[in-house]
Amino acid sequence: MRISQLEGRRVALWGWGREGRAAYQALRARLPAQPLTLFCSVEEAVAADALGDGLLAVETDASAGALSGFEVVVKSPGISPYRPEALVAAHAGTAFIGGTALWFGERVADGEVARGVVCVTGTKGKSTTTALLAHLLRAGGVRTALAGNIGLPLLEVLDDRADAWAVELSSYQTGDVAAGGVRPDVAVVTNIFPEHLDWHGSEDRYVEDKLALVTRARPRVAVLNATDPRLARLAAGLDPATTLRWYGREDGWHLRGDVLHRGDTALFDTRGVPLPGRHNRGNLCAALAAIEALGHDAAALAPAVRGFRPLPHRLQPLGERDGIAWVNDSISTTPHATLAALDVYRDRRVALLVGGHDRGLDWSGFAAEMRRQAPSVIVTMGHNGPRIHALLAEMAEAGGFALRAAGDLASAVEAARHALATRGGGRGGSDGGDGDGDGDAAAGEVMLLSPGAPSFGAYRDYVERGRDFARLGGFDPEAIAAIPGLGISASNPA
């Protein structure tokens, strides 16, 4: 749908976060005389009223009846279309669209391929893959946009031009592309694990919505992770118009040990590249496969990964305090992501801070893995902290690791500091300080925030949680938060 098609219709905006504000600015720029209604919170209404837009009516009650009074509602991504009031309004004829659909609608006609646009999704790794894609293309002099869910709404760059678009999409946005009728040039899916079940309503619907980017949006090329079982089963269901390319297997981009390969051709050892963990180097394979699908020489661009600047809040080393390395993995919102983070530091003494908003995810697999190889200390916190704690209590009592409970992040940090100091050197050992150390923080210790759960309730988002973690460690929250390379450029930031 093009924005011009909204002219003269009853149109509302739902949500006043950054995506909502971007949608308002885009509609107002193209439809200056269009009456609009905004549904938002009481706090957001104050800011919206301050705009002084006489054609903008601000409402704080987004009831089914109120929403049903509009032909089109431009919805922010964080608002689920499966909410009862949205379902009732949709049944009454209200069309719900998002900013992503509007951006695509402005670029190409229905059914056409959006040339140069690469959409990246996945439960984990999508931000790093998208940023790698932009970094490597820019290293080759390609004017590339880095935008989307990574931190820059597409509608904020609606009038800008680029030769390639690296666009991150959350599971909240993939359906927008599919519903818009526009085909991405390339679609990348990194992996699928249960997440956002409160938004989607069920695991099956989450998977369906996530995979809509390749099953319903019909990209020209679909780049999929061959090591993910769900994706491996997907091939037979793709539209014949979509070409399928795999990464993570021997006939494509993959790792053999630490060496990056394209088929049987070895390129270089990935040890030392700024991508902590094997899963992150798998993201490099995804980005290279997408670059190849665009028609560029991915092998020639691959060495530029050495100049990549890792994204904040994703296994981000903050620095060292009192012999303890602080690592901010606040983006971790699933147990699987926490396990991947622990694997990076498996040879060091780790105090893991875990827990947050409870979305009903199953933590039994995490607990089972702790029987095999647990960190030295686990501190549970947040709303689902007691549930995680109960799963781990029996094995902790058997002497596998120190287990502590905390109400919030600040108390979790203090509990982790104390537990590390009292347990002494070496992994494992009994809870209570009978290790073989002298009570000081041993070299190689890690304070790891990888909560495996969202931050809702305690913090506005994972960014705010990560910044608070940095502050608690004595680091500058402002210095750790910037995402390098957002926007459009033909070269990488210095």
C-alpha cells in the first residue's frame, strides 16, 4: 500500500514509540491535510499534543469499538495484531498495516521485486548478520543502508536512496512484508527458536509469522541456515519463484573448525575476527551468502570482517574491574541465547546473571545443560527468576555451582561479586566458599549478563538494561550504546 492511497480515508496510528513517530512524520509529509487519530498511552499523549497539529486527534483508549471506526490503522510493531481488540476491529473491516509495509509500498509496485533489498530475520543473530552485511558491502564501495529493527525505522529514511539495503526485521514485522505484496530481493533467516510467545500467542504462530518472510513474501532468493532443523524442513514449501541458497553446509559458506570456507575453498582462519562465539561466525556465513545472492564477490569482501565493530549489548566486552571482565549480553532474551553466550566463556570462571520478564518459555533444556557444564555462579533475577531457580536448585545443592537469587539487577550484581569472591579459583566447587582460592577475584573471571528473558517491567528495553549493567560495573553507559553504521553510506565509519 502506498501512502497516497490513504488520502481521504479514516486513518489512525496506534503506538507512539520511534516507529509510531516515524509513521506520523511520513504520513504528515505526504498528506499534510489528512486528519489522523493517534492511539497511545497517557504519557505519550502529552508529547503528541505538544506537536500542535490541529489535524491530529489523540486518544488513550484503543478499544475494539474505537479501532473499528477506522478503515486503516498504522500499527507500531510492538503491538500484537492478535490482541482481542485488534481481532474484533479486523473482523469489522479495519485494515492493520505497519511502517515496513508502507516503506515497501513506496518503493515498488505490488508483486515486484525490491531490487537490492536484503531482509534479515531469525530468533538470534539477525542484528549482527544485518550489520555485517552492510559493513562488508560498504567495504566494497557499495552505497548501503543499514536500517529496520536494528535501530533506524525504515520510514525515517523513506526519501533516501541506496544501492543496497540491509534491513533487519523482527517477527513483529515479517508479516508486514508478506502482507504488502512486495517481494524482497534476498531474504535471510538465521535460525528459529521459541520467542515472543506473548505477542504471537503460541509457538506455532511465532514460527509461522517469522517464516512468512520466505513462505509468503516470496523473495527472489531465500538464504537459510542448513544447521537449523526447522529451516532444513522448509525447502519443499517455498514458492517456485524463490531460489534457495543454504549456508552452514559444505557446498556453500560454512566453517570447518575455525576456518571459513566457500565450498571446498578455504579463505582464512576466523580466530581473531571481532565476532565472539562460533554462532557469530555463522552469522558471517549468512551475510556472505546474501552478498553472493546480490551478485557481489563475497570472497573478495570477506576479509573486511576484521574491521567490523561489534554491536552493543551482544556479548559486548565492557572492560575489566577488580580482575573481573564484564560482558553485556542484554540482547539475550531466550535460554538458547544464554547457552550460546556461556559457550563463548566455557574455559573461564563465569558468574551468570539470568532471568527477567516471564514469557512462558521452557527452561528445562537450559537446566539440563547445566548438569553437563555449568558456570561457577548463577544468579537468578526478575519475574521468572524463581522458576529458573527452582529448576536449578537440586543440582546446585549437589555441589555443581553456586546458586543465588536476587530481586533486581543491582542486587544480582552484588550477589555475583560476593559469590565469585567466596568461591575462589577454578570452575565448580561447593557453594559457600570452600574452593582453593584465597577469596580474591581470580584472573579470567567473567561477570556475564545474558538474561535469556526480556526486560519488560524492570526496564523499558534491553538497551536500558544493558546501560544499567554498565553503570553498575563502573562503565560509562553512554559510551557503550551506539550502533555503528546506521543509515546510508558508501563506506564504514572510522
